[in-house]
Amino acid sequence: MCFILKDVLNETLLSLTFFLYHLQFSWAFQTQLFPLLHNNRQYLSLQCQLLGMNCAKPTDFTFSFKGFSRRGGDTDVHCHGWGLLFYEGKGIRCFHDPEPCSSSPIADFVSNHPLRTYNMISHIRYATVGEVALENVHPFHREMWGIQWSFAHNGDVPMFKLNPGEELPFLGQMKGENIYNPVGDTDSEKIFCAILNAIKAKFKSLPSMPILYDYLKKLLNEIVIYDNEGTILNFILGCGEHISFAYSWPGSRPGSNVWNGLHYVVREPPFQQAGLTDCDYEIDFAKFAGDGDRVAVIATKPLTLNEPWVEFDRGQLILFDQGKPHLAPVDCFDVEKAGHGLRSDCIQPAKILEEDRRRFEFSKRSIFSGAGI
């Protein structure tokens, strides 16, 4: 009798877990009271996942997105919506869906139709802050200075756990107006709006990429210092057709064994074959890519088994342009040289780039390089 009761109890608990999962029951009930069972694996206090791609030439993202999309309810449990945004000239194209990515007809369409871009961001959501609703689906986007900015986030940021009606905290030393405000109720969108408000208050002309990198890093330090141990902050920030910033302050939520960080890989000549971790699919990039191609792929967890993925250091900010990672402000002058800095018909750029060069001792580095040192 005891064995029969035990079996009945186990079956009942298993049925209840799947019942809650498929009904997308209250996120708080799922994550705080029950570990979620999915495909015979147990998860607790999960986070969302990110995907980004930055390219030297317009490139389609079907391969990476095909594997990434399976994590949205099939090989992983991020079933509370998904979004994808890519740049097309000065404009953007967006797909947002509050349904699981792995079973979404829209995601299936995107996975099987090559759409080419220099810059792409995607996100699959596991709701920890905010309702399961379309307005809470990443990536978020706003216009500032006539430039389309976009943002997707993974983590848990105590500084932005605000009560309804509470005003956004203002970042940086230059106080201004909260021009940008969230539409939904995620901490992610609040972070994005606060960053844009701080940048707009700071600069009256378009900053060069080294200056923007330097100031953005200061803003992120301010967010992290608010709660060093409790903060998990991973994001991708698009700044127009060519540029993406990616940042990682990794960690695990209390009681969780799920590590939330960021990784990246650069695919460049000589191209090799790669296979996805989340489905049985391989591609030989050498058959499709040429000498001028280069692609940086950013992801929460590596998407392939046989490529040299690099994990972000704690607190590392990287600017990606033309598929290249730029690790410090001084490296970002190469972006300006390529003509990929901020460009707008609404606001003028800073007039003297040489002042920025001197600030970051760029001229000294150039002299040494020319002397063969």
C-alpha cells in the first residue's frame, strides 16, 4: 500500500508541475515554490537568454537563431515570449511574440528565411519580473538623436526593483529629465530607459565611440555598486546599424545552480564547420563565407560545440563593430576611423576628435607603433 501511495503521489506531483508549466502559471509561484521540471531536468530561479550578431558584411542569422529558438520551450524552459530585432539601414525590423519561441510560427519563419543585417539582437524570456505579456518582450527600442537604440537584458538588478508609480532612478552626475520611461513592468526596460536618460543628459553633441564607451562603463559601475552581490546584469545594446555594446556582470540567483553570464565567438577566415548544441544541424561556413566576412556571435550560453567561445570577464564591456570585439576606449577609435560612430541628421557630432584621442593617449600609442616599438 505504501509503494502504491508513493507512486500515485509522484505521478500527481509530476502532473501538477507540467500543468503549471503549460498554463504559464504565476512566475512567482513557479520560481519560488517549485523547481520546474522540463525534459527530465530540474531548473530553479532561471533567467532569460540573449543572442546577438555583429557582422562585417550583411549576413543572415538563420543558423544561430535555429539553435537559439529551441531553448524557448524545447531544449530549455524560456517559454514566456521571445523577440528579435535587426537593423536595416537607419531603420529596424522587429518580431515580438509572448508565446514560446520553439513553437512559434513566426520564429519558424525567421529560422528558415535568410534575412541579412550588420547587427541583430534576440531574446527568449523566462519571466521573473513583470507579467507574461507582449509589452514585456525584449528587445526594447527607442529613438534618441535620430538613432534607433535597442536593448535586451538577462539578470536581476535590485536598483530597478521599483514599486508601481515610483520614479526611475537617475544615473550619472548630470541630472536631467526622465524623457524615456518603460511601457511594461520589467526591470530590464527600466534599466534601458535609465541608461538613455543619463546619456542624453550628459551629451549635447554626439559623443565619439571612445567617450560613449567610457561613460557607459561608469553608468554600469553605478548600477552594480548599488548591490554588488545581488546584481546580475548581462545585456546587449544596439546603437544603430553597425554598433553593439555587450556587458556582463554574471552570477546565479539565490538557490539556483544556473550561471548567467555572456559568451562570444568570432567567425572569420579560415572558416570551419560548426554544429548546434540544441538540434542536429551542422554547417560548413567555408562553403558560404568569403575572405571579407567576419561575424561575432554573442550568447548567454555557447550555441555550438566545436567553436572557441570566450566567456566575458566579470564587469567587462565590449563594443562590437564589423564582427570585431573592442575591449577598451582606446580601441574604439578604429570604429570612428571606419565611419561607424554615431551618425545623425538631428544633432552634430563632437567637432574635435583629437581631444578625445589625447584623453585616451591615443597619439602616444600611434607614435610608438610607428616607431616599431
